[in-house]
Amino acid sequence: MSTKTILVLSSFIFLFFGACNSQENPDELIVEYGKTTGIPEIDAISQDIQNSPKDASLYAIRAEAYSLNGLYKEAVNDAQTVLSMDSTKWQSYKLLAWMYLDNDESKRSIKTLEKGLEIFPENTKLLLTHAEISHILKQYDKGLISAENILKKEPYNTDAMFTKGLILKDMKDTLGAIRIWDAVVSQDADHFGAYLELGNIFYKMRKPVATAYYKNALRIDSTSYLALKGMANYYHQTGNLEKAKEAYERTIYHHPQEAETSYDYALLYMELEEYEKAYNFFNVAVQYDPQFGEAYYYKAFAAEKLGNMDDAIINYKNAESNGSKNNRLRATDALDRLQKK
């Protein structure tokens, strides 16, 4: 994580918590001095905490930094410290709820939010967090109630509208989701998430309007992997292979490490029976994801079409050890077939 990211987090959390120097529960605010992680950004914050051990905003910043680096238990500990230092701010409950969720403690996450909402029942930011986390946990009824409570107070709150749309989509109310996301982009012409979700829905329906939504998403974020990949997949699945090629190449240019895109692009060349190009892109896919069993299988198949039987056998064996059960079984069948020749 970059220093810039930490600075952004610092500014964001400082606005919420302010220069908090609570004197409450001083015995609970014991810092493990000298404890380092080897992550410069986190260790720098720890040094600041050593210098100002009663500044809640520093613990909040470090909790976010821990979470971004996968140190979820440490993130929870810092978020608990923030709440113990200042339980009078709704942000303390929001922070701890997200940290619990990151640490796979979903029950504690929801309970923390519910406790916060008992204190701040009208706080739309906390209600939104409750809606978002309820959606993630598939507690759709609870999430809808929180989203609706926000919209009663703020009918054009696009964050609440967007989250409600996510819940409706997962509840299989596709038309309801489309309607609300259309309302979101009519209120906020730069709402990336709504454009992306609408693009994905119409892509699945094979509707040409999908490209318009993806283009709007890319207008806002020109290198978005999800929007670029969605556009490429749409053109591919609807048979517009020239545009699909352009879209895949643009996606790979910006996100070369995403193995799935190279795999999808290789499949396009398989359809065109351009086996050498297909082989090369399958090879890129397995370089970035050495356990990509399906890519090994089709790489072997392409090698076989090119007459490279030894290479085909090597890749079928790799496919036999990776990927889904069906992929492993068909790789075994292919090896049996080659061995009988």
C-alpha cells in the first residue's frame, strides 16, 4: 500500500474523528511499544501512536491500514480501541463493523451496527453501512429496511438507491434493479457503479445498450478492469469479433496480470482456428495463474492442433492436476487418447 493511500485514509478519518485525545479509560490504551510489522506505512503509524497514545484517529488510520494489508485481527483490535476511546461518534461503530466483517466475524459486525443505530437511529451514514453489510451477508430484508429508511429521509440519496438496487438484483428482481439504477444515473451522471451494473445486466440479456453503459463507466474510469472486461465479453458473446479483439487488447494492456482476460482472448482465437495465437494467450494466462487448469487444458489442445504432442502431454498433465473436477477428468481422457496413438 502506498504512502499516498495512507495519507488519503488519514485525511478521511481525521475529518471524522478530529484530533481526538480522549482521556477516558486510560488503562485500556496500552500500546505494544516496539511491535513492528515490516510494513513501513503501518510501522510509521505505530510510531505516531507511540508518541500520541490517546489519539483515536491514529488507531482508526492504522486499523484501515492493517485491513488493507490483510492483518484483520490487528485491524479489529485497533477498531475496538477506537470505540473504547470514543463511543460518542457514529464513525467508531462503522469502523469496527467493517473490521469485524473483514475478519469473518459477521455476527459481531451486525451487532456492532445495531448497537450504533440504537444510539444514532437517524444517522443515514450508519444506516447505509447497515444496508451494505446486510447485502453482503445476504440478509436482504434487513438491508432493504435500512435503505428504505434512508430514502424516506433523503429520497435522492444515490448511495442508498444504488445499494437497494444491489439487493433487488440478488433477490432476482432484475427489473426493479434496472429501474432504480436508471434513477441513480439520472441523479448522478458520474455514478460508476450504477453504469457498470446496468452494463452487466444488459450484457447478460445480450442487449446492445450494454455497450452504452460500459462506455459511460469507462468515461468515468478509463482503465476499469470490470468495465473493459465486460465490454470485451459482450462483443465476443454477440459475435462482433473485431470489436472484441480491440476490447480484449485494451483490457490486457491495462491489466496484463488478469489471467482470465488472456484466457478469454485465447478462446476467441480458438474459435477462429488460429491455434498459435490461442496457444500464446493461454500461455500468458497460466504464467499469471499457475493453477489455471482450464487454460492448461486448452493450451494443450492448441498445442495438439499445432502438432506439438510432447507439449500437449505436458499441459494436459498440468490440467489433470488443476482446475475443476470436470477439467481434470477431460484432461485424463485426452492423455489416454494420446497414449493410444
